[in-house]
Amino acid sequence: MLFSLVRCLIPLLLFSYVDSGRILRTIKQRVRELQLQKNKQLLLTLTASGQQPLQHVKEAWIHQPLNHFNRQDVNTFTQRFFVNEAYWQRPDGPVFLFIGGEGPIYEFDVLAGHHVDMAEEHGALLLALEHRFYGDSINPDGLKTENLADLSSQQALVLALF
């Protein structure tokens, strides 16, 4: 009796765990979509009122080592970032770095949000760095499982340390 009960509970627990992960990913995706929608609306409002917020945003690329911890590995990939200098008090103003999550970054990431409000308050330069292997910052060897060894938080954070 106990054995059959355990046999029934294990698949139920596994299904519950897998399903909760799917639900959390869906919620995360929906929140990101709502943020983008809100930021697009803000951009339209600013543009309609005669402001040109995009004039301060620049898209750029940096060549990154694929593996920061192996100096013998010379493979690189290009990583996208956006810069907003609108509030920056040169040359001594702080720099606020927004590291993208599991998805692409957009111009909106340096135009709206709490970090942008703080940058305005503190005279900061805003940078939004796209997470490696997401958006347009894809490993040139592709996203096959064997190529994902360098997709780690340690590799992603090395740039932020320098």
C-alpha cells in the first residue's frame, strides 16, 4: 500500500515541479512584455511632446572573450550594449550598469525605469549590457548544448568587474 502511494506521489511531485517552472517563466515573460509596452508608451509620449529621448541613446558592440578564465582560448563573440548620456555629469558622474536578463535588451532599457530615475537624480551615465548568448549577443558557434559551457553567471559578471 505504501509503495503504491509513493509510486503515485513521485510523478505528481515531478509534474508539479516542472509545471511551476513553466508558470514562473510565463509570468517573467509577461512582466517583461508589460515593461516594454509601458516604456514604448513613455517614449511615444515624450516624442509627441517634442522631446527626442533617442538622441541620447547609442547602440554599440564590444568583442568579448568567450571564456574569460582560459587565456589560451582566443575565441570571442560580440556583445551588444546601449549607452544613454542624457544625465551624465562628465567626467566624474557615476556609471550605472544594467545587466540584461535572459532575453534581448532594448533602447528602452536606458530610457525608462527606476534606474533611469536614479541616474537623472545622481548625474549618472547609463549602460545596458545584453546578457551573453541572448538577443543579438549570440555565441558564433551557436546555441548547441556543447557550446553553452561559457553561458554562466561567472562569465557574464567578469565584464562588470573590470
